[in-house]
Amino acid sequence: MIEEEQAQPLGLPFAEEDLPESADPVEEPLAGSELEMPSGELFKLLNIHLIDSLSRGRVQTMAIDGGTALTGRNGKGKTSLLSLALLFIGVEPTYLVSRGKDSFIEFYLPNPTSYIAYEYQRPNGELRMVVAYGNTTSDKVHFRFVKHGFLREMFVTDDDQFVLNKDFRRRLSDLKIPCADKQITTYQDYRYIIQYWQPGHYERPQKAELHALSHDYAFTTYGKSLRHLEKLTRGMFSREANFDVLRQVVADWVFDGRPGVSIQHERKKVETWPRDYRAYKQIMGIKPLVETAQDVQRQIDTAFEAIRELKEQFIFVEGHLTELLGKHRDDETRLQGQLAEKLDQHNIKATDIQGRIKGIEVKIDSIESALREIGLKREEYQKQDILKKRTETGQLELFRTQLSSTRKQLDVLQGEFEHINQKYDRLILDEQGRLVTFQKQANGRIQQLAEEERLALVPIEIEVESDVETYQETVQPELQRLADLINKLNQDVGAALAGKNNPPDNPELAAAVEAKSEESHEAVSKAFEIRELLSVMDAEKVSGQSQLDKYEAAIEAADKAIRAQESVLSDIIQAHTPNRDTLLFFLRESRPEWARNIAKVINPELLQRTDLSPQQAELVDSFFGVALDLDQLDPAKEADESKLQELIAEAEEELAERKRLKDVAIERRDTLVLSMGKRAEEASRLRSQQVQANSRSQTLGRELNELKAQLENFRRDASVRAHNHWADTVVECNKATEQQNKFNGEVAAKVADIRSQGDAKRTRLRNEFMQKRNDLQRSIGEQDLATQNAIKKLKDTQTTELKGAGADVDVITRLKDEVETLQGRITEIEGWQQLIAEWKYWHDHVECTEPELQRELSELGVQLLDTKAELGRVNADWERIKDDINRAIVSTQEAIRTITEDLGITTGVLKNDLESYRPTDQYLQYDPAWRAPVLRSALGTKLSESRKLHKELEHQVGKMELAFLSMPMSPPSDYLQDRLGILRDENDGDVTPRMKLRLIEEWFSGHHEGSRLILSSDASSIHSSVSSMHRELKRFTDKISRFNSGLQEHLTRSSQVFDSITDLQVSLFSAVEDLDYWPTISKITNARDEWIDNDNLPSEEAVAELLQLLENWDIKTGIQADFKALVSIRGSVRENGNVRHFRNKVELENISSNGLSYLVLICLFLGFLSKARGSAPVQLTWCLDELKAIDDENTISLTRYLSQNFITLCTAFPEPDAETLMLFENKYKLDAERRLVTCELAVDGEDEDHELVMEEN
């Protein structure tokens, strides 16, 4: 059963209705107080509701509005309950629980049904409530804002059960009670909402959400934040004056929560600006080098164009030489074919003539053989003295007659000796007869042998001729085969020579090379086009960046102008509608005529001040004792409100125009940025395409080189194969020729051998027959010798016998010798008959043919000579034709060699020297004056000149590059390095001096202006930051002074409230001028105007001052001024005539007795609290523990003073007394069960006079 806490009367000495009216007096504010104070209806904290909290199972309400006093014995939880008011304004729960005790949730929100509800009222009377409860893990407090006042049924169900925390949102929804959609889970967000101030570090959506919640649930109005209120209330509650908190309050009030001021630049940027400035100055000093390099570049371009022109000439020369080489190779092939054809014709003729010569030679050999035989026979007959024998044979009859005559004489002489002579004659005749018979037989045999020899020689002759013819028929196929082979091989040699001089090509590879060349040329052209486009786009980018820098500078200038105009407008508006606390407002309200007098002499800077405390005084016609003719003076512009209205309109119009100009500049900048972005995307796409094109070009180049290498290898191999084939064919042809010659020699040798064998056979046969004949002749001689010997013996015997018979032996012997001689002669002659017959037959039939044979041999010799001459003429004609064709071939080959050399020069130059050059397009056709060696020489001169110029350019660019890179990390260095990096990526690391020069030219053509503008802008920004810091620190000092004046006025007023303290002084002052860098930033600020208006760069002196500022630049924090650190607080108070000083919490605590220190602390916090609240329409709730530490009179004065300042006091003390309790509308006592018991005062008669006396005091 949930117990509803009811107000339980507490018996006190007097009743509340009997309290005198003076118990809660309402007094007017002290005279002269012009501090900011709330007005009208206020925000108020009405009640704190505890649901199932300190008193478990109960719903308790502690009223706050009108003041609250908690009493009870020590240790019952008064202070704990009192501190709950602090949670409402934003004090974190951890600060509300003493060390050693349970956590806040365990102590105040122990159950999942525990709540603390703060019910407050807005100026329009609407009620709001914020409910605190524990999260699901019981380690953090969450908050829910409710747009309704407290209702019990929000937390208690119809069946009298507490609502669980997790069901609270649904419970409100069921009750149709509006609330915030989201619960607040962080204490910081809760403070942002309840105090209505916006965090600077939140994202816009979160800020918007917090702003919306603040609009509905904040405890103040928009623009009147209660920031730091939790620090002051907690400090007052804990009775600790944390001077850091006070300084923070001052610093936040001065600059609306800004923690400090600093130069809004990184040290690195400020450090680098002098470096960048000097780098820029240094780079601008190398412009003459740029002009020199540009002149060198122009010379390089001229040489480059000349080289391109030479490339075009080389291309024409290459085409011409290729065409001419083809023609000469066709001529060579034609000549080789013609040579082979002529060789075939010559071979046919020569073979025919050689056959004829061979036939003639065979006939000559046969005739010569016959003539040799005739000669041999003649020699044989001559040896036999055939003619003498023939002559003597013609004298045979004479010899016979003589023989007959001599015989007759002998017969006469031998008549008587006849018988002897007859006997011996018969014997001699028998011998002679036998000899003749033998001779006849032998000569017949000799004749027969001659015939046999002749007959035997015929088959040998026939056999020899038959063998020769048969052998020639046998070898004729081989001879024809060799002739055909040699003819074919000669043709093959011609074809091989043509192939050697014009090796076969690979049409597929050649077509692939041509196609790949075209593809590579297209890729190179595309890469070149992309590079040209990128060059143009880079130039456009530089131009666009320069224009963008100008737009940025224009926007920045417009921002400055807008800020200046807004400041002017703000000043005019402030002059037109001044703050209620300003002197201007006072003059308009109190002295309507001030435009005629005060406005003409007052310092306009005084009109907006709030610390002058203006008061009405007696009017006199003098100015501090000096009378002036004010009609001669113009009043301050603040005195003419209609003029101010016009100025506001003009200023707003000017501001609108400046904003329009800014919008135009922004629109143009955005358009340019969009365009540059698109161009950058296009450039990125082109760079990607360039990388692809370069990669493709390189890949195609490699593939083309590989194909060319393959084609070259194929051609080289084909040339080697053709040469080897030609050499092999020549070797085969030579071998075949040698084989033919050898075979012809073998044939001739064989024919000669056959004929020699025939001659040998004939010789053997002749020798055989000759031997037989010689044998017969020898037998005839032997027979003749034997016959002669026999006859001689017979004759000797006859002579002896004749002598014996008395005959004249001498005469007879003589005559007989003559007869014998004649007889022998006749017999010899008769023995010659066969030989003579043979000779005659030979002479008549054989020797007679010798002249014919001689003639025929002569004719054959002539015919052989003619045929050989014909062969010589044919060979000579062939040699002449061959020499002519070979000379033509040699001339063609020489032309081919020359053309090939020139073509090799041309191809090599185009491949090795001119491959990267694009030819010009200024020639229509080949010029015969273009010679490859001459062009190569001219190219060498141009290339040498180009190399020298490139070295010079590289030297000049190197010096400029060194100047750019001499100051690393500077914009010139970064500019060059970044673009060089891009170029290296785009060109595979190959960056030429020309590319670098282009970058340097781009710098001087436009980018340097952008760099100068950036330097100028950065200088303006840095110096503006310095000036801004200088200005802010001056404002800070001025505002500290004004804050100090307002605070001191409040302290003066509060010190008048308490009798025990007088002359309470607290000095707040700025330590700005003690900063080490203050003189430097003052110099920089003063010097800034000298160059900022002329669009110039700062001087070296300004750079030196900036470097001097860097000496005071902290590495981590930079040039920074912490407002809190620049606030110094010192105070003093007079007690009983004694002045006591304090500078910190300890000195303040020890300044006097606890009561006096407490009063001083209260006055101090009240002063700061009034500044923190300002004019916010808020009835503050202030919690003071142990109020009885202050004496009764000061307690009454305190309550009055707080009431005058719209502050509700909540306090706690253990011993209640009527004098104190009657100061509070709400009086409670905590019983043993931590229940809130409402107290009522009972006034009896005895005490009434006493209370009245107190009231009077």
C-alpha cells in the first residue's frame, strides 16, 4: 500500500497566522543599484516530489517556492534532502553524495520505481516537470522532461502500485500527458537543456534537437543562459569559494563561454609562412634564368623542328629506297633468270658442238690410225727396199738373157766337160729347185699370212668401233643425266643466287609488323594527343586555380567587408536601440533635450557603457565651469534617431549589396570549382587513359620490337638459309660439273682404252703375223744359205773335178760365178714376186688412199678447227653474255648493296635516332637531292646541337629547380615536387627538363600570382589573427573592467546589508599586459595597416616581428590566452575598522570568524550569481546549509536581500527557532523514517512582544 505523505502539524511555541507582517518584509532595492535584475513574471522551481525515494514506499512533496527550511536531528538526512535542489539546476549527482556513503542512485533512487520529480513554472504560468530516475544498470541518472505539472497517477497505478522506470514513458502516453520523446542520458545534455545554452562541439542535428528541448523545457529564456549556475550554487552549498570557478564565470561572462583567445593558426603554418615568403622572393629573383631557359628552349624547338623535317625526308628516302631496292632485286632476279636461260642455251649449243667435235676427233683418230698403219707399212716396205726390188724385178728378163748368154759361153767352155757340168748342174739345179720350191711355199705362206692378217684386222676394227659405240651408248644416259643435272643445278644456282640476293620474307610476320606498327603509331599518337590535352588542361588548371585564388581572395575580402559592415550596422543598431543599462538609454529616457547640448560634447564611446551610473542632477549652463556655444557643434549621430534609422537602412542595404557580391563571388567560385572538378575528373580520366595509352604504347612498342626482331631473325635466317642453299647448290653444281668432267674423262679414257686395246690387238696380230712372216723369211734365208752352201760344195767339187779334167777353171769359175750370180739374182727377184704383189696391192689399194685420207684428215682438221672455233665463239659469246649479265648483276648487286646500306642507314636512323620524333608534313614527294649519308650527317649535326642545347637547358633548369627545392616544404618546392611527382607517374619516372621548364613557366605565368595571393592571404590571415587576438585581449581587458565595476557595485550594496561587514572590495583585473608576447602582437597589429590596404606583401621587418612572435610560441598550445588564467581576483573587507585581504579560498576562509567568512562568501557568490543570471527572468533557488552559522540579524538581512534579488532560499539546520522559521513559507522536519513533516508555528501571548521586537530590529 503506497502511503501518501500528509502534512503533519508540528507543535511550535506560536502559530503561523499570528506572525507579524514584518516577518517577511518586502523592501525596495537599495538606491543606486543598476545591476541587471529580472523583471516581470519569472521561472520558478515550485516543488520537489520524491516517489519511492528516501522514504521507501511513499510519495513525498517538498515545496520550494517561497523558501524552504528543513529541521530535524543531525544525521536524519536534512542536508541530503536539501542538496536535491542542486540536481535540478545541473549539479551532477556524484557531487551530492558524501564520500563513504552509498552512490546517489543507491541513496536517492534505490528501486526501479524510484523517482525525483522537479515541478517548475514558466513565466506564462505553464507547468513543467523534469523527472530523474536510475537507468537499468543503476549506475547513472536519466531525465525525462514532461510538459505538465505533477500528478500522482503519473507514478502510481490505479491498483496503488508504483510505475516501473522502464514503463514511465508508456504511463505518460496512456495518460495522454505530453513529454519529450527522448530521455536525457547525459548530465551535460541535461545542463544544456535546463540552462538553455548550446555546446559548440556538437553536430548541427544534435544542436537542433537540444535547442528544441530547451525551447520547451529550459528554466530560462532564449539568449539568457544560466551557464555555470550549477558551479556557483554548488560552491555556495559546499561553502567553498573555488577561485578557479569564479575566474571561469568571469571569463565566460566576458566572452560568452569562450575559453580563451588564440592566434587561429598552427605554429607550423606560422613558422612556414616566413619560409614560404622568402622562398617566393627567391623564386621571383630567378626570372632572368627562366628567360634564358626559354631562349634555349626555342633553339631546341627550332632544332627539334629541323629534326622532324629530317625525319620526314628520311621517311621519303626510306620509301624511295625500299621501292628502288625492290626494283633492283627484281632486276637481279630477272638477270639471274636470264643468266640461267643463257647458260641453258649455251650448254645446248656447246654440248652439240662438243658432240660434233668428238665425232670429228673420232674420225681423225680413225684416219690418223689408218695413216699410221700406211706409214708403218711404208716404212716396212722401205726397209725391204721395195722400190729397188720392184725396179730390179723389171730387169728380170735382162738378167735372164744375160744368164742365157753367159750360160752359152759357159757351155762353150764346158762343152768337153759337159758331163761333169751336167752332173753338177743337175745337182745344183736340184738344190736350187728345192730352194725355189721352199721359197714358193714360204712366199705363198707369207702372202697367205698377209691376207689372213688383213682379214684378221677387219673384225678387230669392227669390234673396236662396236665396243666404242656400245660403250658410248652405255654411258650416254649418264652423260645426259649429268648434263641435265648440271643444267638443273645451274638453274638452281641462279634461283639460289636470286634467293640469296633477295631472301624470302615471312608475309604473316611482315603483315603483323605492319599492322603492329600502325597500331603502335596510333597508340603513340593517342598518348601524344592525351599529353597535349593534359598540357592544355594543366595550363587551364593553373589559370583556373589562379582565378579560384582570386575568387577566394574576393570572398575573403567580401567577408571582411561584411564583418566590417555588420560591425557598423551593429554599432548603428546599438546606437538606435541601446541596452537599458547604457548611458545612451538613460539620456534618451531622462534627458530628451540631450541632442541640443550633451550630444555635442560627449565622447560617443561613453554612450554604450553600462558602468557610469548616470543620475539626474541640477542643470547649469556650463560644462564643468566652462560655457560653450554649442550651436557651433554638431551632435553625435546617436542623438538623431531618424538619421540612425536612415543609417540602418543604408547600412543594411550596403550589407545586402556586399552579401550579394559575396554570393556572386561564391557562385562564380562554386561554378569554377565545379568546372575545375569536372576538369579534374576529366584530367584524372585522361591521366588514367594516358597511363593506359603509355602502357599500351610501350606494350605495343615491345611487341613491335619483338615482331621486328622475329622478322629480322626470320630474314637473317632466311638470308643465311638462302646463302647456304646457294653455296650448297654451287657446291652441288661444281660437284656435278666435276663429276661430268671426270665422267667425260673416264669416257674418253675408256674410249681411248678400247681403241688402245684395239690397237694392241692389231699390233699383237700384226706382230704375230709379222713374226710368222719373219719366221718364214728366216726359214727362206736359212734354206737359201743351206742351198748356197750345198751348191758351193758342189761347185767346189765340180771345180776340182774340172781342174782334174783340165778345164779352164778360172774362166769357167768366173762364168759360173756370173751364172750363179745372175741365177741367184733372178731367183732372188723371182722370190720378190709375192712381196711385190703385196706391195703393189697395198700400193694400189691402200697407199693410194693416203692422199684421200690426208685430204680427209686435213678437212677434218679444218672442220675440227672450225668446230672448235665455233665452240670457242660460242664459249666466247657465252663468256661475253655471262660477263655482260654478271656485270649487270654485279652492278645491280652493287646498287642493292648501296641501297641496302643507305636503307640500313635510313632504317637505323629512323629506329634508333628518330623513333620518338613526329615527322613534319611539308613535303609532297621524294627529292633526289636527299641522300641518306648526307641526311645522316645533317641529322648528326642537329642532334649534336640538340644535345648541347638540352644540356644547357638541363643546366639552366637544374639551377632553377635547385632554387625551387632549396627551401623544402615551401609552396614553390611543394608546387614543383607535386607536379614532378604527377609527371613521373604519368611518364614512368621520365621527366625531361622541358617538362620541368613548363612547370616553372606555369609558375611564373600565373601560379606565382596565386602563390602571392596565398601568401598575401595567409599573411593577412595570420596578421589578422594576431590583430584579432590583440583586439580581443583589449576587449577582454575592457570587459573585465566593466565586470569589475558591476561586481563592485553589487558588493558595495551587499556590504551595506550586513552590519558586521563594511567596505567589501573585490578587484578583478586583466593580466594581458603581463604576457610576454603582448608587445610583439601590438607591433604586428600597428604595422599591419601599412601593407594590408595596398595589396602588398609584408616587409622584411614584419617577417622579423613574426619570427620574434614564434619565440614565444608554445609547441603544444601556441600563442594562446586562457581567459580564466588572465582573470585575477583580489579582495578585502573591513571588519570593525580592520581591513582584511584575501586572494584565494584559504585566505577567504580564514579572514575572520566562521560567521563573517560565511557572510563574505555569501556576498561574493551573490555578486557572481547576479552576473551569471543577468536579466534572465528566473527566480533562483539557493541552498545554504547550516544557516544558523549566521547570527539572527544577518539571517534576516540575508533573506531580505535574497528576496530583493529574486532568489529563493532553501536551508537546513537542526534546532528550529521561531524567528528563523517564520522567514520561510515552507517548513519541514524529517522524522526517524525520513518522512517530511510540515511544520506550523504556534504563537502564544508571551512570545508575541518578543517577535515584534525582533521584527522591528
